[in-house]
Amino acid sequence: MTLLNETHDPALRSWLASANAPGSDFPVQNLPFAVFRRKAATPSETWRGGVAIGDAIVDLAALTKTGLLTGLAGEATEAGAQDKLNALMAMGPRAWGALRLALSRALREGAAEEAPLRACLVPQSEVEYDVPARIGDYTDFYTSIHHATNIGRQFRPDQPLLPNYKWVPIGYHGRSSSIVVSGQGFHRPLGQTFPPGSSAPVFGPCKRLDIELEMGVFIGPGNALGTAVGMNEAEDHVFGLCLFNDWSARDIQGWEYQPLGPFLAKNFASTVSPWVVTLEALAPYRLPFTHPEGDPQPLPYLNSEANRAQGALDIQLEVRLQTPRMRDAAEAGARISRTSYRHAYWTVAQMVAHHTVNGCNLQPGDLLGTGTLSGPTLDQAAALIELTEGGKKPIELPGGETRTWLEDGDTVTLQGWCEKPGAARIGFGQCAGTVLPARSA
Ligand code: CA
């Protein structure tokens, strides 16, 4: 069983030179989607969908007007030209695949469509982005067993991992209204905490502000209330993946989380990358999925031959932190974590199958977070609470600075990419956010 087709051929080159540059996130083999507009235009332009190629974007609204793509690919272009990608997401894999194939052929060196398609390009340097979908519901999972163990060890040294973890893909329902797109800042949250040594809770700015490096999974076609999506159909309900930073206020979380779980510690801001990479584009980077020997095998509703053969995704991930001092000195952010999505204990298909097994309905544009994607070793930890062992061991940054938690003015940038011999390197672009000072209490 192979999911590869002509669009993945690593030998393909585009007539747009920047797409062929080594290290480009957006070669012709990628073709991810975003919602954008020119930032300097007056009057302001309408938001519309676009597809990344090299340092440019194929404007799907402009492409619709050319009549260049017909049939199912043309219908998908029209759906993708709207101000959110929900209509395109609802169409399903046949439509996404038809649009991908048509664009791949039209963007290749020697394509007859070069001249009219070139007229639909907008430079990425001239645009701003919006959240790619109307996110009706957002669910956050907890799929890294390494994160769950590291966190659990801080709260329960004698029993770091709770017994349900290896059986149930743990998750909770989050909040979608405060999900913002990369580039937007957010204010340090105010809230109630119970500092160690205090006799009563205090109110004020969060002092333990953290990151969570996650992948976001955008749902494509939904399922009717009362029906379940089985493992063999689960990926047909997934449009694609983005980078996702689920900012967390650990001191607020520590005081509020019992007995119902995170609330105000998590709903003040979460940041998505503008670009959504389709599952089809990720096909070369699939890996077999297994649970370690001796661990329980997934129950039948969470198990399938395809999931075992190629359910995991090898997506390289890293976190960079740029302090105000680095920004003033025009220094790039320092890398504080480097890991891969391949280490997750539950797959994308298992998240969808589990979420719907009780009849819960997913809808186009819903977002699933994978949970913090820490890898097996400490330098692969994907949150400060792990990297600093609960705030006890500050991390050292270039130039003599240290951090235990985020400080005002810090910018955190997530990056993701896939590369291996025999396949084209593809990337997710960036997911960046800056901590602004708390509003006055
Ligand atoms: Ca999270």
C-alpha cells in the first residue's frame, strides 16, 4: 500500500526559482494552504485562501477568475478562495487531491499554465495571515508519553504515569475563540495562584508562563452526531497539520486544575501557524507505528493495519526563544528544544477514532491539538516546565542570559519540517508569538 503519487516525485522542479532553493519550506511537492491578504493595501483587501510556492502564494481567488482549473480541482479552488478554508476542508480528500495534482502540474517547469498562473502570485513578504479556519471546537490531546511522564513525575514521583495512559488517548475540550495566528502577541494573563509557602491564594500576573510545542490537526469532513469514525476512515476526515503553541500559565494551572482540569491556565491564547500542510503532502514521511514491547496493544477500535504500517509521521520540530536583548542586538532566537512528532504514543487516526467513538460529531475546521510533543530525552522536551524541571534549573541562553519561565518581550518561534534521502524536503513555515506585559490588575 503506497500513498505516493507523481506530486511527491523529488525530481519535480517549479518554474518559480525560489521553490527550488535548497532548504525552502515550500517546494512544489508541498503546496500547503493558508488564509491571507496584502497587508498594505488600501482599502484593505478581503481575506482569501492561498497555496504556498517558494517565496510566493498562489492566490486562489485570482486563480478562480482565470478559469484555469476545471472540474473537481476548479470546484476546490472556488471553495478555497473564501475567507476561511472550512468549505474546502469539508470537500474531502478527492477534492484536495485533485487541486493538489492540478497545481503541481501547472507549477512545474515547462507548464503551459506558467504565464496566467504567474499573474496569480502574491509575494509572501507583502501579506498578513489569518487563522485558516473558523474553528468551531478545539480539543487538546496528551499524546506524548514522555511529556506525560515528565509532568507526572513532578506531581507524583511514585507514580508518574497514570494507569489509563497506555489505553486511552487522553484529552480535554479547549477553547477556540482565543486561538490566534502566528505573529500576534498576547498579554501575560492575570489570575489566581497559590504560591508555595503562602497561606492564601493571590491574584496577579502569571509568574510561570510556559510554551507547549504541539501539532494542530485540522478536521476535514465531519461526522453526524451519533456516528463513529472508524480507524480505516479516520484520515479521510483530516485536512492537514499545522504548528501549534498552546501557551500555558503553570501557576494558575497548579491551583485551578483539580478536579476538572485546565481552565484559565490555557484559554488566554494559543497560536497556530498560518500554513496547513495536507496529509497527502506528508505521505513520504510516514513511519510504522508501534507501542513499545510489553505495553498494551491498542484496543480494536484504535487499531488498524494501515495505522501499524504507516500511522506515525516523522516531522522535525524545534523551538527557538528570542529575548528582548537578542532582538535589540539583531540576534536570532536560541534553540531550546529539538524533537520529532514520530515519538507520539497515539496517532492522528487514533485521535479521530477515539474522539468520535462515543458518537461525538466533528465538524470541518475543528482543531485537535496533539499535546506537548516531548521526545524521549530532556533536550527533546517541548515545554519549559520539563526543560527547567519545574522551574528548578534555569536554561542557559547565549550571551549569559537564563530563563526558567517566559519573560515579557520574549518571542517564541516553532518550526517544523520533514526531510530524508529520496524525498523532497517540505516545511511548515513558522509559528511565532510574543509575550506582552500583563494589563494592569
Ligand atoms: Ca496543550
